[in-house]
Amino acid sequence: LGATKIVAGKLSNPKRLALSRDEKGGLSVTGPVHMDGLRLEDPGGDLPGEAVSARAVLDVDWGRNDAGWSVASRDITGDFRLANRRAGSVKASGGYEAAKGSAEWDVQLKEVDWRVVNLLPRAWRRGVAMRAGKIADLTAKGTLNDQTVNGKLQLDLRGADFTDPPDWLPEGPLDAVHTFAGMISLGGD
């Protein structure tokens, strides 16, 4: 969080959160998690000033074996609220196996307010912050195998306005719908 401070908030599990371990140190977490009234003191001004709340349902396995580690998720869902107003939803599933260097993902974001987007770490946003708009729809499906990424990304931005936009983005509010599909080699043969 850098210089940002959490000044209020509550994390809870309204129903039983199932945690289990296996003999190799793997961990499974299944059940609902709620975050209510998160308030942040942000000297940079990128993060929401309103109270943030979120509801998530987790179904995640972290595994370990002699060859490495893995993580798998099944239909993780979440809803965000800012000052008790809907601020977007997420649905995600996928996994990663370190020993094979393989992954798969299926992520959907719907109606995500710009202030929720700014909660992502700056490094993930490449230092860019939004100051208006929303992600009306983002769907990303893909795989990583043999150092090759194969997938599709569909993006629908509405009224998106960025602080310090990269050169390839226009200045001012932006409505954009675009689909990216294909394959990218990350090296190797």
C-alpha cells in the first residue's frame, strides 16, 4: 500500500470458511469472505475516499509436490460497493502449475467503477490511474503452455479517463470496445 493507510474496515466470514491441509502442505480455502467499510487514507489521491465493501466466494487450492507448487480456483465470485452503491463484479477461475510453467484463466469483470480499478497495485497498472469511467465489460480467457500465451481479451471501457496516460492512449474520457485474440511466444523454441 505504500504511504496509504487503512483507517477503518472489517473482514469477516458470515458462514463457515472451510480450510483444509493435505500431507504435502497443500491448502484449500472454500467459502464466503466479506470486507465492510474499508476506508483508506491515500496521500496520492488515487484510491477511493468512500467506504469500500466487497463480497467474495472463494474456492481455491494451493498445492505442493516434489516438482513444485500449483494453485487452482473454481468460480471465485465477488461484488464491490462504494458507499453502498454497486461498483462492479468479478468472476474468475483458473490455475497455474509452476513445474510445468502452465496456466489457464477465465476472468470476467462487469461494471467496475474506476475507483475499484485503482485499488489494484500501481505496478499492475504500470503507474497509470483512472480518474473517471468504468470497465463496462472485460472478459479474458487463455492458456500458457510451453512459453506460449494463447487467448482472447474483450474490453469495453465507458468514459474512461486516465491520469498520465501512455502515449498510445488519447487524452480525456474514452469509450472503447476492442477484442484482442491470438498467440504470443515468451521465448524458448
